[in-house]
Amino acid sequence: MATTDSIVAPAEPPPESSAKRSGGLSPLTRYLLVRLALIIPMLWILVTMVFVLMRVIGDPISSALGGRLSAEQIAERKAAAGLDRPILTQYWEYMSGLLHGDFGRTLTDNRSVAEILVTNGAATLELSFWALLVAFSVGIPLGRLAARYRDQFPDVVLRLFAILVYAAPVFFVGLLLKLAFTPFGWPSSGRASTSAELAIDDVHPHTGIMIIDAILYGDTGYILDVLQHAVLPAIALGLLTGGVFLRLVRVNLLQTLRMDYVTAARARGVAERRVMNRHAFRNALVPVVTVMGLQIALLLGGAILTETTFEWKGLGYQLAEYLIRRDFLAVQGIVTLIALIVCAASFLIDVIVAFVDPRVRF
């Protein structure tokens, strides 16, 4: 007769996986779906705020064309633009147009805002790329250096530098760079010289990104000309974000160096350079990637002043032009486009962070 000690307890069924409990969705998929769902109300709030603010300012047609047209002509323009209709009707038509990719038309030159995106958006994209390159080149190495010499003279100098470049207005830094380098013949306005720009515009396919079109054209002189024109605007805008990266890398690297696994690596006799590069620095970069989404908005905001200072004809340059003309319908469309770009960039950063750091998925 079997004793109770020899009775084997029935095996418990294996626990359901987290994917099955969540309806077959992996944690990564659920995380990305939640982030994507949050974009929809955020976009709706942004677009609604822009629409309301543009209407609070006043009648856009009278503001842009008042004094140049008669009252009858202004009334005709209002009727053609639908501005004589109730505000809720205007809002519904505007939102319906956005869903179909119609961002409206400008008042002063009757251009499609979508056309402005195609024509000038590539220039802003190119400037943002060069600025990010400067920000990474400045912020990450100097942040590591500041963390290595914590509370010593290099650290103090670098922290002051980070505060100064972040606090200084972008247009002021741009003007200083122009004053410093223009006397030496360094180009300080436009995206390329006139001859290079005319030649590159004939390239097919034409991407609108000047450096790519110059490479497709195949002239080394034009490539160098485009790079020279990009240096000063990229430094002026990149230093703004570089100061943020410098302080962020320093703080996160110092926190990572206090972790137990770093202490254990040092106790095993691992060289300090290897501890810094293999154990601390990689983990300290995860918050930097996270903050990049916020810096996209900072770059686009700074691009307005940078492009105006250096006559870099991108979205920011066009936005400033339409603000001067009081063309608020154009401003409304461009600001909405910038909001869409920021939201898309933030979602892309969330995707990258989810792959780099699995902890954010749960």
C-alpha cells in the first residue's frame, strides 16, 4: 500500500504566457499601440489650439490684405475661403481637409501649404540633420569628459559651457558666428552659392536635400560649397541641443558609475577604460535617446530663428515670412505640419527606445 509520502502531486498546468493573457499581443506590440493611440488626442489638441488661436487673433484676410483691397474684394476673398461661415463649420471643414492631406492655401501668394512642405521641408530636414550631428559631436564626448573629471576644473568649465550655449539665443549665436567668420570669406547665407544652386536644381531625381543633390550631380566643388554653407547654421543650432546632451550624458554617466554591476566589474580588476566604455557608457546613452524626441521640437523651434538669420530657405524661413505678411492661414498650415513632424519623430524615438531598453515595454 502506497504511503502518503510516495504520492506524487499532480503537475500544475504551465502558466499562460503574458502574450496569451493580453490577447496574443507581445509587450512590445502593446507598448507601441498605446504610444500610437496617445498621439491621436495629442494631435487633435494641438491642431484645435492652432485653429482657435489663429481665429482669436482676428480676421486673417483683413490682417493680410487689408489696405490693399477694397471692402468688396475682401468680402469676396472671405467667401471664397469660407471665412464667412460659422466657426464650427470652418473647424469641421479644416479637420476634414487635414484628414485628406489638405493643409489649406496661403492668402498672399495662393500657394498650397502641402507644396511648401515639399519645397521647403527638405531644407529644414537637412539643417536639423547637420545640427544633430553637431550636437552629438559636442555633447556626448564632452559629457563623458565632464563625468570623468567630476567636480574638477574641466567639469566646471564644461558645465558653464553647457549652460551658456543652451541659454544663449540662437539668432545671437548665429550673428556672432557671421561676424566672426564672414571677414575671412566663409559663406554665411543661403544653402549654396548661386552657381551651385542653379546647377544642382537641374539634377534628376531632385530630392530637395542639397547635399544629396550635389552628390548626385557629381561635382566635388559643389559638394564642398554645400558643406561650407551648412557649417555655421549647423553650429548655431547644434550647440543649443549639444548643451542639453552634455549635461544629460554627464548626469547619467555619474549615476551609472555608482551601480552595483560597475562596482563588481572594478572589484574583478577590470580596467577603468573598459568599465567606462563597456559597462557604464552604453547604459548612460539610453536616456539620451529618450530625450531626442523632445529635442526634435527644440530643433524645429530653433530652426525658425536659425533659418532667418542665415537665409536658409526652409520651413522656419517661410513661417517667418508669412508672419511678417500676417498670412495667418499659411502660419496655421505650417505650424500644423511642424506639430505632425514632432509627433511622428516622438513616436519613432519611442520605437527605438523600446528596442534599446526592454524595461520600457512592461
